Amino acid sequence: QVHLVESGGGSVQVGGSLRLACKVSGLPVDATDMVWFRQGGGNECELVSLTTRDGSTRYSDSVQGRFTVSRDRAGNTVFLQMDSLKPEDTAVYYCVADGPLSGGTCFGLRGYGYWGRGTQVTVSS
């Protein structure tokens, strides 16, 4: 079975930083596409980043220059370093393997690929 577990969320002030981790079991992280989605107050799952098998990452315009993806192949873990956080970054962040490659409603997307349970990030003014 494939299992993904996110961690590292929490509450931080504007301008602060957090580092999220996605521990993957049952599937090598370099054998599939890895995506970070986030869900704010509505029903949308916004694509945050897309990392392909070779390690190349594309970021959404809203996080470009502030967020960085890295991976630890030995630990089979993907990280999302979040710097210069803004209130609009407040959301539940999901790690997804072998799933959707673009955003949409969370309800429509969750049936595809392997999803973690999510981790809450709250940015306060």
C-alpha cells in the first residue's frame, strides 16, 4: 500500500517560515510525479508545486520565489520550504503522489492518485 504523511504545519506570523515534510511509503518519490496542493477557505485545491521524476519543479505564480521543494531519496521524503509567508498562504497543505497535475475542486481531485491527510498552516498578521 502507498501511504503519505504530511508534517511540519503550524502557526506563524507574517514573514515567517515553515518547512513541511511528506513521508512516502510504498512508492519511491523519484519514481512518480509529486504535487503539493493547498485548500484555503473554499472548495478549491490550488496547485502549489509540481515535481517530476527527474526532480524538476514548477511552482504556482502565487508562491514563486518564496517556496522551494527538495527531496531526500534515502528517507523517501519530499519537503516544502516556505519562506516570507503571507496570510493568503493559510490553508491545509496536501502532498499527492501519482495524481492530478493541475488544480480544481478538492472533491473532484481527491479520487485520483495517493493523498496524505494534510497539515494545517496558519499565517497571522
